[in-house]
Amino acid sequence: MSANGKKIKKEENSGGAGWLCTFNDLMTLLMVFFVMIFSMSTIDLDKSSGMIGSLQSGLGVLEAGTAVEIAVVDPQPSIQALENDLGNMSEVYNDILSDMSETDKTPVYDDQIGKTNNYLTYRKMESVENIPGVNSKFTPEGVSITLQDRLLFDAGKSEIHPDAFPILDQIITSITSSNFQVRIEGHTDNIPIYTEKYPSNWDLSIDRAIHVLKYFIQQGNISPTRMSAVGYGEVKPISGNDTLENRTKNRRVEILLYKGGMKQDE
């Protein structure tokens, strides 16, 4: 209050420009973030043109006439590219592990790399997948390949006929390019077999599995330490044995590619 008794209104500093600086910083960070996400994504050319137009009109970031080069990423990268990326990931991961104590190590990355290996092997089986009577399946443990018996054998026999060689050779390629263990399972339907050579379905199923195993070892030069064979006869059907079609599905050979120590007898 002044000497003459009048109140003097204190001027306040509004600081009106201060919040603009903070806002500009925030907008800059958001812009950098979205540009980074944008550059790392697989770009659709039509969508990207619309996005650039929105940025021009809404934010005024890009001047008229500015050329923007967009890299188009193949949504289905080649198997070789995936293998190269996986190899780089493995090297970095191994370097990190070498600097970690045993208590700090986690199986999470091993699991992810293993699943990527499984997927690469599955991708290599796509050409075989197109053959009628062949079915391949990608699983967390590895890859399962099922072949109906008619592709490999004559009825009631275990000798592989020559028409099946190209199919098995393609599977050999996938086996030799990986470090998976290989388990070959023979299966039959529930129709009993009574022959001098095969007194039961158990005998037929195991002999068929062994013939496939021997073919892989001899033709693919695959180490026997990676191989195993088992015959289940009719005890593990994948369909009912009530129709001819279902019995045909049950007469099969399954080739399981899996990481060592993961697959156990059931």
C-alpha cells in the first residue's frame, strides 16, 4: 500500500511463452518416434503416400516438393536372409552370455532362437508339403513330417520303392542343414497282418521305420547318432479305423525333427 493509502496492483509475470517451449519439445520427440517406427516398418506404398500427405498438411514438417524415398521390404524374406539374421542374432547372444554369470543366464533367448530354427526348417519343407499324402507341421519342439505309407511302400512291405526317393531326398536336405535330432516312427491301421516276415503290425511298422532311417544315413550321410526309429503298430492312430479313408491316414511314417533332449518316448 502506498503512502496515500491506495493499493498498488502487483504485476504478475505470466510466462506465456514457457509452455510453448515444452510443447515444441514434446512434438519434436513424438515426430522422431513416429519417423523411427515408420522407417522400421514394412511399408505399403499407397498407405505411405497418404501418411506423408497427412504429415505435410497437419504438421507442416515436409516442404512442398520434398522427395521421400521409401524402402519396400519383402514381407516374405528369403530363407537365406532369415538364416543370416539368425546367425547374427546367435553371435550377439553368445557374446552376451559369455559376459554373464551362470545365475544371470536365462533360457528365454535360447527358446526364441530354437523356435526360429524350427520355422526355417518348416519353410524348407514347403515344396514337399505340396505333394499329396505329405503333411508337415511346425511345432514348438521342431518339425513333424507325415508321409502316408502308399508314398513309400507297397502294401504289406517295408522296402522303399524308387518313386519315393525324391521325396526323401528333399527331407534329407532339411535334416543336413540343421542340427536337429531325427526320430522316425512307423504306424499302421488296425487290420492285422499275418505273414512269415511280419507276424504283427508291430513288426511291419518298425521295419518300415528302420528302412527310412537307413536310407537317410546312406543317402544323406547323416550321423547315426542323430537318428532313432520306433514302431507303434496300430496303437497311435490319428483317425478312427472305421472307414477306408481313415485307415489310410493311420498307415503312415512320421519323421520328427527336434532339438536334442526335448522329445521323449510317450
